[in-house]
Amino acid sequence: MGISLRTYLHILARYLAHQKGRFAELTILVLLSIGLQIVNPQIMRFFIDAASAGRSLNELLVAAIGFLVAALVQQAVSVGATYQGEYVAWSATNALREDLAAHSLSLDMQVHNDKSPGEFIERIETDATNFSNFFSQLAVRIAGNLLLLVGIVVALIIVNPLLGAAFFAFIVLALTALALVRGIAVPHQKAQREAETELFAFLEERLVGTEDIRSCGAVNFVINRLYRLHSVILDKWWKASLMGLGISATGGLMMMAGYGLAFLSGYVLYQRGLISLGTAYLILHYTNLLSRPVRELTRQVESLQNIGATVERMEELFSMSSSIPDGPGAPIPAGEPLSLEFQNVSFSYTEGKPVLNSVSLYLPAGRVLGLLGQTGGGKTTIARLLFRLYDPSEGSIRLGGVDIREAKIAELRQRVAYVTQDVQLFQASVRDNITFFDRSIPDDRILEVIESLGLMDWYRTLPAGLDTRLQSGGRSLSAGEAQLLALTRVFLRNPGLVIMDEASSRLDPATERLVEHVLDRLLAGRTAVIIAHRLGTVNRSDDILIIDGGENVEFGDRLELLARPTSRFYRLRQAGLEELLA
């Protein structure tokens, strides 16, 4: 698929709109550099003709000083253009990364299940980096080099109209040839990028599963697979490189023809006395100068091949949409516990294989629900539906009396907190990990929450307090400390509903007692759903829901169920058969 000029201009306009001042400065510097490149040979021409004519030493000295000053100014302008270009490039590509990341995070779980994290990383990071040259100088350089070509032609026409016309015809021929080969490498560049994306996805999945790979003795298998992926990339790279060589060869042939035209025309005109020695130099210098924009245009056309493939991949990502539409904006009550209601909710990840089947329940505001069931019975699915990671295929879910499909997703996820067993941490400070980089939350508020949860002793163990740097993945914290940090996040948000996937299931007894204390403070006066894998976990629950085979097989007040010998919950407690919940 060809990329139209309008697409490139749209991308430029979108990501340079907030940098109009700097981009204007960059444009001025580039144009000034072009002007100096055209003027400086004229000074040298004057110097050569003046020396040949035996002009005074003062005139030659002034010309020499002017040439040196112009050359130095041109170098300074070039440095300034490079600085401005890099600044513009980093700002624009970071904005592009933000858009790509935000769009990726807005996609539903079905898309993320189909594509690996490594593929998203490759598209967000590497593809955005490929735009660096495009944002910084490519567009300006292409326009600037075209203006340089026009300036050279005009200067040559002034010297000799016939000579100027000949070089104009040559430039038109060269640009036409480059335009014809502009798109030949795009499909191959895209294929190479897709192969590299597959490699990133492979590496991400295998690095996460390193322990399993070693324990299963599958290291050699993984290495062989890695070798095959690199072989595919090498094959795609060869094809893309050969197509790129076609562009380089075209530019090279055009320049050889240009040099031949310059030497021939300069020699003939000088021998016939139609031009001076300085003018003959000027023709050769302009031809050499002409080679620079042609070579640079060749390189920029090659860059457009890579960018064209990147644009296609970027548009593919932006064209992906979530199957979960945002709600019209029905307000969910804030600052209070929320009631929860399931009305005949059914759901399946794969058509024909239901995970939940007509589940109904009503949990009044401020009560805690213990959710029990075997692994794969649908407990975690209920949490995902509450968070709108998926939508029910049938039925509805109401929170605070509001159908969650009628509320804005962002507002819903502010009112619902989800604490999982695996706490995700960022490579950032404790402050940023607690607030999710929200600078509007003051330190006093964070410390107030930590103290109210009885965690000041834990806080004092942090070497730099809130500024303590954490490693991604929680490597700098124990499992218990990571859970405490996650609970602090929840308390800071003050949600109306808390969902907990048995947050204390993997903690040592001492840490678990501390977490239990924090949970008592956190759940006081709040509506909560505790997804339990052990019967002891639900002791703080007011109500019990047992899911079996995706169906609601028992729901009621915990104490009433314990007092009823015929209840399933009673029999489980009496038998202690916790393995039935695993």
C-alpha cells in the first residue's frame, strides 16, 4: 500500500503543532545554511578572477576573509540546526510514543490476548524511534535541498542561460528517476519490521518463562527457534537492502552524469573564451554542491522507505479498536460504598464454552462478599467483568444502581480497585508507585494514608522514604512489602468497591498478619469482593458466593450458611476440604 503525501503532512502537522516556534527556527537555520552554500562559491569565483586579473592584494584579502567568515558561519548554523532538529525529534517522537501507548492500553483484552507484549513494545518504541529523522530534519531537508537545487540552477542561468537550462534538465531527470524508485523497498522494509516484531515477542515471552524453560530442559529448543527467527530477519534484511541499493545506484548514476556534464561544459566554454577561470571553477563547485542534495535526497528517499513501512504499521495499530465501547457518562456515586448487582450475567471467552451462566446476586453497599470456587470456575472472570476488561454476553452488572456499561470506563475504574496476587511495580520512586505518577497528590496525603494504615514502621525501613527507588517487577521489595504498597494505592484512591484476588495467599505468617490488619482498615465501611482460594480467607466476609461450573450454586449470609448444616459452605468448613477450592 502506497503512502500518500497527505499522510506524511498530517503526521508532521499533528506532532509538530506544539513546536511551531522551534520548527520555524529549524527551518530558518536550514535555509540560511543553503543560502551560504550558494553565496560562498561566488566569493571564491571573485577571488580566482581577481587573482587572474592581477587585482590588488587588499581586494584578495577581503575576499579570502569573507570566504572564511561565511564558511565559519555556515558551520555554526549547521550545529544550531542539528541541535534544534534533535530537540524537535525527541519531543515529537515522545508524543508519538505516548499516543501509541495510550491507544494500546485502551484496547480490550481480546486484542492483548492476540498480540504479545513484545509486539506492542516493538511498535511503540522502535517504530516511534524510526520517526526521529522524519520529525527532526527529513521534511525540512527535502524542501531545503530542492530549494538548493533551484538556487544552483538560477545561479548557473545567470552565468550562462544555456548551461543553466542543461543542468535544469539534468535535475528534472534525476528527481524523476528517484521518484520512480521511491516505493520499491517499502513492502520489504515492512516485512523486515514484522520479522523483528516477532523476534521481540519471542524474546519477551521466553525471558519471562526462563525458569520453566530450564526446568523442562527446553533451552536447546528455544535457541534453535531463536536461530530460525534470526534467519528470517536476515532474509528479509537482504531483500530490503537490495531494494535500497537500487535507490543508491540510481542516485550514483545521476551524479556521474552530472560530473560529466560539468567537466564537458566547463572545458568547452572556457576554451571558447565564453567564461572565466573563476566561472569554470564555479560550475565545477556547483556540480559538486549539486551532488550533495542529490545524495541527500537519495538518503532521504531511502529513509522514506523505512518510514513508509513504519507508517503502515502505525496506522494498523491505530486502526485497532476496542470491542468494549465507552459509556455515555452516567455518574457513579462518589465518596461512598457502592452496592453491587449481577442480573443473569453470562459470559464466555470462546463461543460455545460458557464460563459464567446466568449468575445473579445483590450485595448491599458496605458489605464484603467472599467468592469461592474451583480454579477455572469463573471467580477471576467476575472481577474482570466488574472492571470492564470484558463485557457480559448476556445480562447486566450494576454498581451503585448504575449499569456499568452506561458509565465512562475511566470513571468506573476510578471507583473500583482491583488488588491481585502479582503486584505490578514500576522502576520509579515509592511515591510514583503509590500515586501512579499523579503529581497532584501531596506527600502529606501519602504519609497520612501510610500512618492511618499502621505502616509507619514499614515506611521507616525505606532508606530514602518516598524517594526510595524501586526496581520494576518488585525485585527490590518482598512479596509482603509489595502487597502493602498495593493496598496503600487502593486506600489513597478511596474507591467505592474493592476487589481482592486473595492478596495474602503467598505471604509468610508474620507479614500476613500485618496485611490482615491493613485489610481490616481498608475494608471498614467499604463494599468488597474477596476472591478466595482458601476457606480461612473469607472469615471477614459478610456474604458468601460459591461458583461451580460457572453457575451460582450458593449465595447467602456467611453466618446463616454456617448455621445451616445442609449448605455447601457448611460442609466445606466442617470437612476442611480446601483442596476442593484449588
